[in-house]
Amino acid sequence: MSLVQTALEAHLEDLQCHFTWNLNTSRSKLFLLKDKVEDIGSVEGYSWLGHIYNLKGYIHSQLGFTQDALRYFCKAAEALRQMRNTVSEEGPWLVINYGNLAWLHYHMGEQAQSQTYLKKVYTLLNEYPSACQEELHPEICAEKAWTLMTFGKDHILLAVEYFQRAIRMQPDMVEWHSSHVVALASTSKLYKTRLQASIFEKMEIAVKHDPDNLYLAALYLAACAAKGQKIESEACQLAKKVLRKPASSYSGIKPLLKLYRLYLSMHEALDLAEEAVERHPGERYLKRCAAICYKKRILFHRDIPPEQNMIDRAISLHREVISLYPQSSLKRKITLANIYAKSARGQAKADQIFEELLEGKQEPADRQMLYICYAKYLHFTKKQSYKSIEYYMKTAAIQYPSVHRGRSIQILQKIKARNRNRMCREIDEFLANLQD
């Protein structure tokens, strides 16, 4: 490596952009994120459109789709310029985008272009310094916060912190307040317990200042319901507004359906999901939301057995959703198998799906998820408790830290503690030899 290349790398490492935010993750998670960001759409996510394109560019670059990444980074730059609608086309909102482009061109072996964008970053930082010398510019904080929040639950607390920094320096950005509240709500068990009074108050204020944000409105109604308030009328009015919106994961349909399932009526939730699909028959995200509703009804409402026509509809929806999300459907295939198992004539099909998945190749975290789900299927559906223990062991034996591994170890420890299973000795030896 030449001295010039070494110096360039050092400068790139100092940038604030997606390539330096420790967003590294597995390939399967990247495909999940790719689908997640695509489902936001370009209409409902307009205020974050530049950030959406930046994240799309990063995801595609990590997947090896370099030309697609370049195209999205260029679209991000244009969207950021249009959204800010200022006299100058340049501004601090482009710092992250230029940093991304500097990194991408570097990975493409184009050092001259990389250095060009690196200089653009330094020029912007000099022209638009942060009001607080020890802080990043608020535009950088806000995009970093949104990216971390979108990337997953593991990053949510850091996202909240960066939203707070951005708002403290630039308090007049409505979309920052709204997304900050959404991030705060996701740190709490919103649908199970009351929100902290301080978070609920912030949510009330955000809803008033951002009345068109129906996603936030749905979360607010859930928070009200968790406090014991009657929300039937408001939920009905909100449902009408959501159904008129373009189909998008930002439209509010997913949290609204969850609100209906938990606080109103599962039957009404299914009707609402079906109406959304009927209004927008070509939108995969709405079919995905409907499939989730059927999954919750069939697999988790055991007090009332589902009728065969409901199972058939759930199977049809899941098969279609799997075809629409071909690179991120492992979990949906497992769900499909479990739904088949609820049908008197579907047991063989459920077995076949699991067998095909077990014969496939998955990354460690996905393999753990598959093993523990199969273990539960063996135990609860097939009544093969001894064989299920083997798969709990297989899950725990994979040296990858995950909730599935931890849960499998807990289950094995409980079986051992009860000391009523003929495999207790094997479990004891397995746990004793298990490496953390």
C-alpha cells in the first residue's frame, strides 16, 4: 500500500458517514434492511428521502452491488438539495453523502474521485461549522440518528441520543422531533405497559406539531390505550386516513393493525388488513402486514381454533409474501410451516418445509433461529420432546451470541433442573462442556 493510499484511508476513517458508523452486519440482515428501506417508499418518506437513498446506497455497496450504490448516492445528493430548498445547492446536509461517495470510489479503486469528495467534505465542514465546537453539526446528528434507528433495535438507544443532540442545536425541525419520539417509544414496551410520563408528554406535543404523521398517531393511540383510555372512535378515524395514504411502511398501517389486535378486535384487524390489500392489490408491504395479522390469529390465539378457510387464506398470503421477499423470508417460511401444521391435512407439508430449510445453508444467527423454531415445532406440534432437546442443543452449540442461543440454554437448564427427563445426563454433560 502506497503512502498516498495510506493517508487517504486515514482521512476516510475520520469521516462521519455510513461506512464509519459500525453498521457492519450479516448478509442476511442486509437483505432484510434492503427490503425494509424499499418498503418506506418515496412519497411517505419524503422528509427523509435523501437519508433513505443514502442508506440504500450503503446497503447495496455492502452487498457488492457497486453501480446500484453509486446510483442511490447520487439520488441522495439530489433529494437532499431539493428538500432543503435553499439558495445554495451545497450545505451541511451533504457532508454524509459526500463521505459515502468518497468511500465508495475508494472501494472501486478510484482514488482521484475519492479525494475529490473528501475535499468537498472538508469544504462543507469549514463553511458550515457546528454551533458547538465539541458537537457534530445537527444535520449530521439527525441523519446518523435516523440511520441507527432504521438499522435495528441494537442501535436504538444511540439513535435517541443523536436525535437529542440534533434537536438541542436545531429545535425547529418537526421531523426530527417526531422521529425522536418514535425512537423513544421503541425503547419502551409500548403495547404492554404505560409509557413514562415524560415520553408520553413528548409524544403528545409531537402529534400536535406533526398531524400528518399517521405512524406517530397510531403509536400515540396505543400509548393512550395502554393508559386505559377508550380509543375506538379515534382508531376508526385514523384507519380511514391510513387507508387513503399511499402504501408504505411509514403510512401507519403496521402499528395501527397491532393496536387493533391488542386493544380492539382481532376480527376487525383482519378486516382492516384485507381492506388495505384490496385497495392496493399490487403493494407487497400491505400483504406482508395482512400475513402478520393472520399469523398472530392462528398461532397465538389458541383459545378459539381457526377455521380451515382462515388457515387457507393465511397460507396463500404467506406463500405470496415469501415470493415477494425472496431474499429475506427464512422467518416467514418457518411461520408458513407452523401454519400448515394447524391444518388437519397440512402436517406433511409442514414437515417438508422444515426438512428443506434444514438441508439449506444459513448464517450462524439464522441457523440458530431455525434450530430453536424446529425444536419448538418438535416439542409442541410433533410431541417429540427428546428430539426437540437435540435441536435446543444444536442451537446452543453454535458459537454466536444471540437471543436464540441464550433461550435454548435456559430451556435446557430448566429441563435439567426438573430432573424428570431421561436425557438429563446428556444435557448436564452438554452444558458442562458448552463454551461461552
